[in-house]
Amino acid sequence: MSTPREKFIAFAFCWADILIELDQDRKIVFAAGATMPVLGKTVEDLIGTSLRDYIAPRDKLLVEQLLAVAAKKGRIDNTLVHLQGTKGPTPPLAFAGYLMPDLGNNFFLALRTVAHMDESGELEKAGTRDTSTGLLEGNSFSDMAAQKLQDAQKGGDNAELTLVNLPGFDDFYQNLSGEDQDILMSTVGTTLRANSIGGESAGEIGEGKFGILHEGGLDVADLEAKLAEATRVFDPTGKGVEVQAGTVDVDTSDIDEEDLTRGLVYTINHFREQSGNDFNVKDIAKNMNSLVKEAVDWLKEHKKDKVSMAVNISGISVDDSTYIEKLHALLDRDPWLKDYLLFEITESARVVDLHKANAFVQSVRQKGFHVCLDDFGAGAASFQYLSVLEVDVVKLDGSAVKNAQTAPKGRAFLRALTTLCKTMDVETIAEMVDSKETLEFVRDCGVEYAQGFLFGKPDPDPWQFVTKLDRRLFGSKHS
């Protein structure tokens, strides 16, 4: 007759390859399973030794953090770790466990041999995960995040995506020794992975930029503090690097995985490309719908001032039925906004279905709102967009304006373009007008409006902008 303990062990082996019990000093007091093929040790060899001795160097800190989390929350959820075998680090093993207060506050751990899989169930391709930090690289992080967010939605779980920015991290990193660089990156990677779903749902997005998919309710401020502390260790002044983190507002309801992936890729790429001291990750983490709502709220507050505002809508959003439905609901509540709110279609190169996008544009125009096609002339497909998307305004890309200003046939090209737009009853705006010479050039080419630093830098208070405006630039008529 088997004992209850033996029965529980038998059940546990339905999932695990190795079972380990640790006392409060992290010493192994019980072990069972395939320890010889994985570690090169018998279960008898393990008794009385420290678990740390069998963890691969890259994951020692990770396991310590997981045990510390379990000491507070009671459990470790299916996190990937590497053990140290006779021939070096083992393939990844799923690591789960509980802290049992009724059994001497011992840890009961289970490990199962697995491998990193991509969204199709295949082994991850080489290079998608950094071997030293365990962080996902490139679009593999976006793909993973989209799949797991969908899985969480279907399973009724709450998963969230947080973007982490460390301004000045690259300069800080380059000033460290090679050894300190490795330790710092390992610590950053371990901290992110330890707080991520399954210990594998974190990625490096760019220089000093990271992403982490985690369970809802993660203390993001605590994560910021841990990462900041990791950098202060290597700074003789004790200052370290500032850490900013923002949780993305992702609505996975009524959206398929392909659209969700494209949306995440857009958000993450936008995050990667941002730089400068004025950039704040918390701004980029907002849902695109919230940007429109903020604009609406601001216009309501300043309704008596009769100020107009333009709001960007990405090329991805115009193909998202959920986004469109919510946007129309927002606009229907306040029809008067049509006289003060203009929409700019940005990232038009990301539009998948031009005819579907045009249907969205017309649905907005039918409500009385004007729509602008942004970045026109920046790509070879611009004329195709203009032929299908029936818009009110075309904003000429700043680089295209600069190139036209210097190219031998540039003036003729830009003049022909403005003539075409006038024939189609489409107004034109030139971007990056930052000198009087450029202003005269676009005027001569027939462009109707201009924007750029020549007229002043952006200001959150439109009246401050107006008072600083040099009206001598306009001559007898405004442009």
C-alpha cells in the first residue's frame, strides 16, 4: 500500500521530470526523478547540498528572485530556467513550485524539460533570444506578446504589456568594463524575466529599451526601482540611470492575432525609434483611442476659444474594426467636434487594405470631419494612396520638400503635385518649413499651408504659440 506522499509524487511526475524539496536555507532535503541524465548526479548525491550549485550561472540570480517571490506570494509559476549539467548549462526546464507553511516553510519544486517554442509550436529560430540575458530579440518579442495576450484573453487571465525605457543607458553601458557590462545586462535580463509570465516573456527592444509581458497587478514602480538599483551599483557617484516604465493599454477583445501582432509591432517600433530627453515612455504606452479622447476632452474644456486640433491615427488603426467602432461612438456623442477636430492618417505605408481604409475615411468625412493624409511623398506608393484614399488634405513630407528644394527638377515636380491636388479639390500643407527660403519655395510651388519651426516650436498652449508668431512672415496673406 503506497503512502500519501508516494501518491503525490506519482501524480507530480505526470508533469515533472525532477522533484526537489528545499528547506529554509535552500538546502535539498528530498529529490526524485531524472537527476542523473540532467545533472549527472543521483538523488542521494543531491541531499544536503545547495540548489544554487545546480543552477546555470546565467540563471542563479533569477532562481534566487523566484524563491524570494514565492516566499511572499507562496508560488512560482512555470518559469524557464537552465540547470548546470556535466557538460554545461542544460536546455531550458520549466520551473514551478510552492512554499508550504504547514510543512516547515519548505519549498516544493518541480522541473520539466522543455524548449523555447514560437507561436506555431516550433523551436525558436537561432538568434531570437539573447544567450547571455535570455531576453527575446527583434520581432520575436512582438510575436510572443501577441500570442500570449490572446491566450490570456481566451483563458480569462489578466496579462499586461509594459515598456521600459532607460534614457542614457547606452552611454552608461559603454563606459563600463567588459565584465561589468555582462553583469549589468545579466541583472537587467534576470530582473525582467523574473517578473514576466513564465520567466521567458521579456525582450530587448532597443538601446536601453525593453518590454515585459506580465500578470496584471505587477508593481511597476517596484520594477523601476529594482532596475535603477541595478545601474547604481556600477556608478561611482551612486546615481545610476533613470528608469521609466509604462503599461500599454491593450484591448484584445474582438481582434484577431494578426491584427494584434501588427498593432504591437507598430507600438514597439514607435517606442524603439523615440529618443531625447522630452520622450516619456508613459505617453507611448497609451491606447490610440485614449489620444483621441484626450483631444476631445481638451476641446470641450476650451470650446469657447474655438481652437482646432489635429489627431494622428495610424495606418494600422484604420484597419481595426474595434478601434473604428469605439472612435465613432466617441464622435457621435459630440457632433459639434466636426468643426474643430481633424484626423491625420499617419504610417500610411502600414495600411494593408486601401479600400477598407478608404471606407473608414469616408465614414469619418460623412460625419463632417476633415481627414489628412500625412507623410505624402515619402514613399513610392504615395500616389497609389492618393488615388484610393479620398481625403481633404495632403501633408507633404518634410524630407520630400527638402529634396524638391535641392533637386534640379524639384520645383517642377512639387508644382505639378500641388496642381494635381487642386484639381482633386485636396488642400496641401508643407512640413519642415524652418527657413524663409523654404517658405518662399513652397509658396512659389503653389502649396497652400505650411508648418515648421520657422513659425515657432510646438506649445501645449495655443495662445502662447499665437502671441509668439511673427506675422511679418505672411506678407499680405496668410499661408
